[in-house]
Amino acid sequence: MRRLGTGIGWRPEIADAVERMPGIDWVEVVAENICPGHLPEPLLRLRERGVTVIPHGVALGLGGAERPDQDRLTALAERAEALGAPLVTEHIAFVRAGGALTASPHLEAGHLLPVPRTRDALDVLCENVRIAQEALPVPLALENIAALFSWPGEELTEGQFLAELVERTGVRLLIDVANLHTNHVNRGEDPAEALAALPLDALAYVHVAGGVERDGVWHDSHAHPVPRPVLDILTGLAARVSPPGVLLERDDDFPGPAELERELEAIRGAVAAGRARPAGRVSRPAPPLTTPPAPAGATTPLSSAGPSSPAGLTTTSAVRAGAVAEAGAEAAAGAGAVAVLAPAGARQRLGVGQAAVLSALVAGTPVPEGFDRVRLGVQARALAAKRAGVVAKVAPELPVILGDGYREAFLAYARVRPMTGGYRRDALDFAGHLLKVGRPADARARRELRRWWLDRAGPAPRPRGLAARARVLLRRG
């Protein structure tokens, strides 16, 4: 793997600071946030200086039950070629569920959710990875994600799961040491044991980020300084292998350039400390923070059928019963299927389970048996809060029009209206929902919201001014 050095996640909010920052060898950009034909000028200037730019995808959902969407794969390939990237990266996660495979409503998470570490999930993931590798012009690396909850009945540790994934597909790994810390706090997993089990010869690069602890749960916020335990895990990794690259991620509440530079220097120091340590001497982390107790019965094995949900989803019995219905889906892969194929039934079993979990998180359906209800509640609130925040960014006029009532109104909407498309679609649906129920109460604000919605809901913006509207009416006449 080529050496990358020390890098930082490129975001528009810190583009000027990154451009002037000394010692930046490479940057990573969220693939879905750029257009190949219209790259931001600061990013182009970095490339002209010889700074490597790597696209980092968040929307493929390779850990989902469905095969990767070809349009999304094409878009990721186009971005890799436009940036001249040596590789592309994505996540071991699912981001959507439901649809034809499970005969249930299609749902979008708007977030990276954990894949169960089971044989079915691994088989499906391996096939999806091979499909993606065939479609991409450069090597693919996959990132371990942070999780707020665990799946019951898991069959593999994280290290075993990733090691077998690499062995079966040859995919590279993007190890996020902040996510190892998150899973230590939230799931009691030892990051030193995970590092010991990982095939570190497949390491592409490393992510480092900050987070925050609330009520015994660690949130991988990317909006806080990198804590010492995360740097210690990075040191432990560097004691085992020399990482080809290390990157600081920051997505919100951006500090000034001086603070970012101090964090980058701390990262360099953690790597240097690991290289100076004899191999294999990895310090153990502190015990996990105390977590809230789960209600009685919330963590029993996933072994019996639960109640039907409003979305038409059931729990364990449906997951097992789904084994008979995938033969047609496998046949549909046809001659274009890759060499690594998931066993018949694996996709539907995984799909029904993921749809039940996502429906509980975003549609208010019952929590599937075996899951920690407290943790799924934390995850559900985090997803709704993230939706509100992202919609406010992609449609900044909405918080202005609605004022202080924006967040309360959006969270109430999110509790009853799952996201079925992207965030821009979500913004339009939210505005349309408010107008249907006669909100906001202020007539002037309601008129502004109606104008905003009409300008964006049609195939083209409405004409401005009386003369323009008159010309449209004359043409229609």
C-alpha cells in the first residue's frame, strides 16, 4: 500500500484553513458531497500542489441485504477518476432496508448502522464487496463503524469478521480507532483484542476522531477533540504495524486552525510512540463506562417470534422463515454474478432482520426481541437529531422561516414520517407535511414556507416577478 502520511478530512467549512495548513500530505472528501465536473476550487488547488485526495463514500450500504446499486457504484467510480485517487473507501454498514426483498416499506436510515456479525451477514457482505470491486477503477478499502447497539446471537468477533472478509475478498481495511473506542464503551469490546485479530497487512489507512459521552453512551460525534483513549489505541496499532496513512476527521463545531494543527501534532506523536514501543506490547484500555440497565427481557436471545409491527415486519420467526424465498433473487443475478455468492436465503434472512431493526428505529414499530430497548431508543433519538441537523444544512431557509420552532417541529415530524429518500427529499417532505396540517401558525411564515416549497417541489423553479408569471400564463393559454 502506498504511503499517504498525515491527512485531514476536507470539509467546505475548513477548506481555507486546510489549504494553508503545513504538513498536510493528503485529504479525504465525502464522495456524495462533490460533483466530478464541478470540483470545489480549494480542492482543485490542493490537487495541483500534489496533495492526494481520496473519495470516502457513505451511501453504498455494502452491509445491507440488497446488492449494491449500480448507479451509486458508477458515481463513486466517476469521483475516483475525477480526483485521480489511488483508492476509494466505504463502510461495513447498512444504511437502508425494506423494499421488494422483504415485501415491506423501503426505509432510509440516513446513518451508518451496524451489520450483525453472523455467517449470513458475512456471506452477503463478501458478495457485495466483490460486486463493488468489479465496478470500481481503483482498489476498495472498508471502514469498521461505531455502534450504539449490538445484535443478539452474533457468531463472530469484530476481528474474526474482518479477517475473514479480507481473506475472502482481498479488500483493504480502513481502521477507525475512534470507532474501536466507541465499541469498547458501548459494547464492552476490547480494542487491543480487536487489533490483535485484525489482518493489519491489509491496512489502507487509519481514521482518528473525537466524540462525547452522555449517560454512559459514547457518541462518535466528529465534533469534539480527540480524547486520550483514542490516541492510546492509535499508539497500540502503530506498535503492531506502521500505518500507511492517518487522517483526522472533523465534521461539525470546527475549531480554529491552531487547534486542528495541535490535534494533528498529537496524532503524529501517538504514531511515533507506537513505533518506539516493542511490537505486541499493547496497553489495555480502561473498563467501559457504566451503561444504563436494559429493561427486563430486553437482551434475551433472539429465538422466538415477536409481535407484528405496523410496517408489516416480524422478528425472529420471519427471519428464519425467509430462507425459502430468495431463489428467484439469486437467479436474477444471472451470468453477471461474481465468484463469491451468498447462500440461498441469506439475503432475505438478513433483509428481514435489518428491516425490523430500522423500522423500530425510524417508524416507531416494536423493538425486535433480543435487542436492548434502551440502546435502540438512544439510537432512534440520535437518528432523528441527525436528520434535523442535516436537513437544516441542506435547506438552511427552513430554520430561518420556522425560527425557534424548527427543531421541535422536525423531531415531531420525524417520529411519524420515516425517511424514504435523501435529505433534500426529506426537507421537501417536511415542508409539505407542515403545510398540509396548517403550520406554522403564523400566516406570514406559512406563506414563506409555501413559496419555498413551490419553488423546489416542481421540475423547475417557478418564474420570479409578475411579468415572468404572466408570460407563463400566456404560454399555457
